[in-house]
Amino acid sequence: MKRSAGSPRLSLWLLERFSGWGDDYGAGGDFEEYYRALAAERGARHARRACRRQVAAALPGHLKNVVIWSDAMLKHYFRVAVRNLWKHKGYSFINIGGLAIGLTCALFILLWVRDETSYDRFHADASSLYRMELDLPTPNGTRIHVDSMPYPLGPALEAEMPEVLDFSRAENLPNRLFRHGDKAFYETRVYAVDPGFLRIFSFPLVRGDRATALARPDSLLLTESAAAKYFGTADPLGSTLTIDNARDLVVTGVLKDPPPNSSLRFGALVPMESVVAPNRRIDSWQEPGASTFVRLRPRSDAATAAAKITGLAKRRMLEPSSDWPSDPKLRRDIAAMIQGASVSLMPLTRIRLYGFTGTDQRNAAREAVVQFSGIALIVLLIACLNFMNLATARSVRRAREIGLRKTVGARRKSLVAQHLGEAVLTAGLAGLLAFGLLVLFLPSFNVLSGKALALGAILDVPFAAGGAAVILLIGLLAGIYPALVLSSSRPAGILKGGPAGGPARTLLRKTLVVVQFGLSAVLLVAMGVVARQIDYLRHTSLGYGKDQLIYVPMRGGTASAYEAFKADLLRQPRVLGVTATPPTRFTGFSFAAEWEGQTGRTKALVGFAAVDFDFVETLQIGLAAGRSFSRDFALDEGRAFLVNEEVPKLMGLDAASAVGKRFKVAGVEGPIVGVMRNFHYQQVGDAIGPLAAFIDRKRVQFAVVRLRAGEIPAALEDVRASWRRVHPFHPFEHRFLDEDFAAMFRADERTGALLKVFAGLAVAVAGLGLFGLAAFTAERRTKEIGVRKVLGASSAGIVRLLSLEFVKWVLAANVLAWPVAYLVMSGWLRRFAYRAPIAWWLFAAAGAGGLVVALLSVGFQALRASQADPVRSLRYE
Amino acid sequence: MRLLTRMEEIVLVSIWRLGGNAYGITIREEVAKATGEEFPLGAVYPFLSRLQKGGYVITSTSQATAERGGRHKILYRLTDTGKSALAEVQEVNRRAWDGIPARAFRKPA
């Protein structure tokens, strides 16, 4: 049956809906008939108007009814809730405080994660910007991932591929000396870029013209903070800066400093075409090249584009040119490498969390995000379970109230609503408290995390909505059990004081306790494992003496005067030795090596370090066989190798018989004159790889100076004075090796510190919860305890009775947690080549810790219960 | 037994008058006829509800018809309680008005 067109559905529906007389009284049908009669008599328009009038007349009264009644009940419920919170202050404190701690942890991590995920999203075209990455096969079968592309690739793509709208290369030129008048600094973050840089990225310009700022070959853009170093408050536009004491550049623009969440962090921009890294030829397809960013046509498919780029890049890289080496074997190797290469496009916004270079696919930022989110979620989970558990326990005390409400006619719906509402209100209070704690502890968290997080980043609508949703969810989850179970019970039974908590409820409560303490135990074990691993690494013998060593970077042409500097230094009594190394931690590149008596086609990558005489002596590295480099042998300079113990292993020889064998790596050839004991030349956690050192004083990048112990400040002054005599125009820089060593552990130490704080909080929250729960149990068993005491039970016996139950569950929690903790932490340790074993006593200690907290919290309540006067407890009926 | 209110009385009488055809619309018309005033349709339901709860009327469901948009009609009928309540009101009225001439409250012409 169909309604005639034009019948005022909405009005009728509203009338039916709000009148509340709906089907019971046939009002809907009556209204319909009334409308039709009117329509037949006076026309549809009149009838419709009449209907609307009726609705309009009925609505205010109805709304008033709803508001008045729900308002009255709301006020009542609210008052009851507040009274309840107030009446049980201690309990409320535990409940709200515990949840607030958990929420605070979660908020901090949320801040962290939002900061990490906000990287590079501020660019207007962020979604169509990509960084090109090259994936290459290595001679020993693994693949290596690099983000530097041949220099001519960017321009070639722009010319030949319609999808590529724009491009810019960006190469960080290490340490250029900038000078303006008497102000000279090494700028470590000078980026050589293309004019496209200012078009595809949205870094705002404070001074200068975006379109032309990079047009001149001698243009220079400075960030505000870099400009302030040279020009103070004066307008730098049009001023000149001298770069490397050789070229004058004109400041054509001033940029705002890149925001902290930019993965491109530059201090100055110079044009790629005119200022490139020394010894680089930017027209060569064979050079290592630079990071290259492209802007694709909107909505073009990145995978398709990447495939096209791969084809183009391979074709051009394989074209014969004078850059190819003459050795035919080397040519074959290079060609094979190019054939196996592929180019991929990494979206700009994913670089921070998913980008990686090198052979393993690790991304430290994402690892930190995953670790910390996991930890914070565990703490939040513990706090939520706690909240639920206490809310459930407490609600039993309200059984009488519920019974009475039911007796006087409360509907089940309103009882459920009341309990859920109360739980949400409590959770809301915890949320407010958590926000207060967040504001209070943000500075400390920034110190701990090494970030500069600001509250402003999260004070927006999605955050507020998300926060409200979480609070609502926690409140509902915590309230749902008491709301549903208690409201369904028969009032007569409750009012008579029958059993309010069945076995099911106790089981639930115990399960929650087990989960809480289990999670705490996992965190405690994790904390112990991380602390021990860091400690282990810190005390690993490095294989060389790291104390009293400084290294001095030889930058911007100072390397040519290394000899003079060394000679001057050696005249200082407080300088014990001087040598040279490749960059920090001796990491050079690895190359395929060949040697005398090499069997089969084994290809082996060997680290390659250009050093100076006195290398072994200054660094105090032990010798396993042979001799150190010596000036007495003419061929030692550039035609002899010192290798570490891994190289003889690779050759299948022992150290002594490796000495004298001919060795060839990266175009250098000569005999092995000595075998050094293994020393950690890379990250301490990494496995020590084979290393070959030879003397090449033209490639010196760092001078390493050993100072006399006990006179460090004076010795440092001597070194500085030497530097001034040799390099009057270059600033003196130095770093202590042991400081750098400490810096290696900073990321792991941060994880360790956060783990300590969070594990502590988790245990505290779980303990708080148990404290509340024990208080509740003791209260419920007041009469039982009274009877026991009257019958002659001792205080000790009662304490035992009350505590043992909980202790049992805490122990069970630990036993369940141990395998989980073991698995998780062995996974974490797998990335270290040298690991501290996971000791059994760590588990025992975690268990003992949990037990102590449990005993303290339960024992206190048990003791109080056992001291109570039985007369009073038995009389209270 | 509790005495009916004036409106309950009028609604109850209307239901009796309508015999087997007493439902929302017709009851409203009868009430309007009796009081001489336009009576909002929605206003009869509270009285019907109260009378039903008091046991004065019972309801039955009629066939659904097209003119009601495919919905049932709820028909009202007096119960014995309803009838005796009306009888009582009638008796009370009679006693209360006994001996008062109809012109007693007319305005002087």
C-alpha cells in the first residue's frame, strides 16, 4: 500500500516519533486519515499546512518534557557519581591517577609519532614529489640501495619524460669555508641544488625573488640563522661571501630555516651547475652523483614512471664513454652491475620513516616509533585494565543502590546508562589530569627524547575528537561489565545481600591482574636486557686506545699541508703521536679484493682505509703478525698493506702466513706487511669486517692526535697553536674520540631511558591497582576476618590468607610473561653482532620486582584488616 | 471509586456514543462537537491512555485500510468499569444539579 504523493511524511513521522503514542494507540494511522480527510475537503496544501502546524505546536512541549526529565535525572546521576567518587577518595585517586598515568604515556608517544609522521608534509606538492633511489647488485651477491643518482639523470628525465614536470638535485657539500670580512665559519649543510629546488619545495623565502634567486651561477641563498652569523641584523641581499677562500658568491635570497620536521636540513643553497663537490664531474653518468628529486605530473603512477626511468638510466649509463675504466674485467663487472640495477621512486613524505640506504632495510626513525608506540600501548593497556578491574570491583558495592533503584521502577536501560556514564565521567577526569601531566612533563620528555615537541602540534580537531573517542571507549569498556551484569540481577536477591560476585566475576578480575603483571614483567625484562646490552657495548674492548685521542678534520684544502701540521705537532712535548685516518670511525668504502693464491671465483669485499705512518702506534692497535708501516721501506708508502685479522681468515690462511702475500684492492697493489689485531672500526654492535689499510697522505681527511694523559687542556692548546701556525685562515676544529664513541649509543640509550621510565610507571600502575583491589577484598571479607579472629586466628595467619591469593596470580603472570619477553628481546638483540646474553636472573629479578610490589600493596591492606577489632566488624549488622 | 475528570467524562461518553466505531479521529470529532471547540488530534491520546490504564476502556485492532496509509485502526470500547463510572458521574451530576433551573445562570436579558 502506497502513500499518495504529497503526503507530509516528515510531519507525520515527527508526530508519531515524538508523540510517543505511536502504534499502541494507532495515532500514526489516525494522523494519516486526518490528513487525507482534510486534503479531500480543503486541498492538499491546506492539509499539509495544518499538519505542519500541529507538529510545530507539539514540538516545544515535547522537547521541554525531554529536557526537564533528562536534566533532572542527569543532575541526579551526576550528583550520585560525584558523591561516590568523594566517598571513596583513596579508591578514586588510585583509579583516576592510574588511568591518567597511562594516558599521559600514550599522549607523549602520540606527540612523538605525530612529529615523525609530519615530516616533509608541509610542501604544497608533497604528494607528487619523489626521491629517486638506485638499487644495485654487489659483487658478493647482496644488493645495495643508494639515493645518489648520476648527475645527468635529472636533466635527462625532464627533457625526455613528459611525466616528470620538474626536478632538482641536492648534494650536501661537506664543510665549505664561508667568509665575510673577519667572520669565517665552516658551513656543514651547504646544498648544491638546481633552480627547480625552489619550485618543487615550499621553503619560504624571506628576502629575494623565488623565480630568479638561483639563476646566476654565483648566487647563494642563506637561511635566516646562517645569514645572522655573517650579517647580524643587516640586510644580506646583494652582499658577497667568499667560499673556500677562492670564489665570491652573491647573496640572492634569504630562506626561513627549514622546519624541524623537514628531512632536507640545509644552511645554504648554491647552484649545482657552478659549485659542485671537488673532483666531481657533473656531466658524467659514471660518477656517484647526487640525491635527485622529481615532481611527477599529478595522478601519474610512480611504479610505471620508475620503470621508464630505470630503462632510460640503464641505457645512458651503459653508453660507452671515456669515463669507463680501461681494465676489461672491471668494465665487465660495472656493466653487470648496471644491468642488474633498478630505479625506484620514494615518495618524499615516506622518506623519514621508510627511507633507507645501504644493504639492510633498517630505518631508525621507524624502529623508534614502533618501539615506543609498543611500550606506550602496554602502559596504557595496563592502566585501562586497572581501571576496568577497579570499576568492576567497586560496582559490587553499589549492588544495593541498584537493587533499590530497580525496586522503585528504574528501567534497565537507565541503569546501564547511569553506570556507563559514570565510568565515562571518571575516565574523562583521568583524561583531564593526563593533559595536565602532559603540559607539566613536556620539557622533561623533550630532554629524554631529544626532540623539541610543542603542544601546539596536537591541539587540533582530530586530536580532540580522537582523545574524546578514546576516553569514551575506555569508559564504556570499563563500565560495560558492571552495567550489564548488575543491572540484570534480580533486586530481591541483591537487597537480601546475596552473593554479588559469582565465580565468573572473580575469574575476570584475576585474569586482568595476571595480564597487568605479565605485561609489567615483560617491560621489566626488556629494560634489563637493553641496559645490559648498552653496558656490554660500552665496555667492549675496542681494540685500540680511545682515550686522550682527538681527531682534527682536514677540510677545505688543509689536507695539502698535513705534513707540515704533523711535523709541527710532533715538536710539542704534550703530543704523543700523530697519524691520519679516513672519516670518523675509519669507515671507508668496501671494494672487491684479489690476492695471491686466491682460489675459485670467490669475491670478497674488503674495507679500505687510507692512513698515514704511525697508524698502529698512535691508535695503540696490537699486531698479530708482521710489522707496522715503516719509513725505512720505500714501498710502504702506497704499495703495502696492513690488514686486520679478518683478511687472513678470508684468504684461508693464518695471520703469520698471510704476511708477505700480494694483495690488491681498489687499484692499489702490494704485499701484506703486517696483520693488526681486530679493532672496532665501525659501530661497536656491528660485526668486524675485513679491513685493509695503506698509506695515502693525499687523501687524508682526519688527523688523529694522541695527547699526554693528565695534561689534556694544555695539550689541546698546543694543538690549536700548531694549527694556527700552519693554517692561519682556517678555523680549528677537533673532536674527542671517546665523545664520539659515547654518541654511538645515544639512540639505544634513549630507548633504554624511556623503557626505564615506562617500565617503572607500568609497575607502579599495576601496583596501585592491586592496592585498590586488595583493599576491596579485605573490605568484603571484613566479617569473615572478624569470625576468624574470634575463633583464634593470628594476625600473621590472616595476612597470609589475604596475600597468598594475589601472590599466586602475580607469580603465574610472571611465568607466562617470561617466554614472551625472551622472544621479543632476542628479536631486538638480533641486530647486534655482539650481544650480552639474556641472563636467567633478569627474569628472576623481574619476577621478584613484581612480587615485591604486589606484596607491599596487598600486605599493607592485609595487615590493616588483620589488626581491626573483630567486635566492631561483627557488630556492624 | 475515583470520580472521573471532566475531560475523561466527555471522552468516555463520546466513546459510548460512537459504539463500535470509536478511534482517534471519530473520538476527536465527538469531543469537538460536545465542547464546541476545535480540539487538537494529539490531545485525545493522553486521555485515551489514562482511561485504558484505569481499565475504563479496552482496545481492539481493526483491519488496515489504504486510506490510513496501510495502518491498523485502534478501536476503543467501554468496559463494565467504564460504564459504571459513567453511571456514577451521571448520578453525581444529577444530584449536584438537582433543583437548579436551567435559567439560573443565564445572564439577564
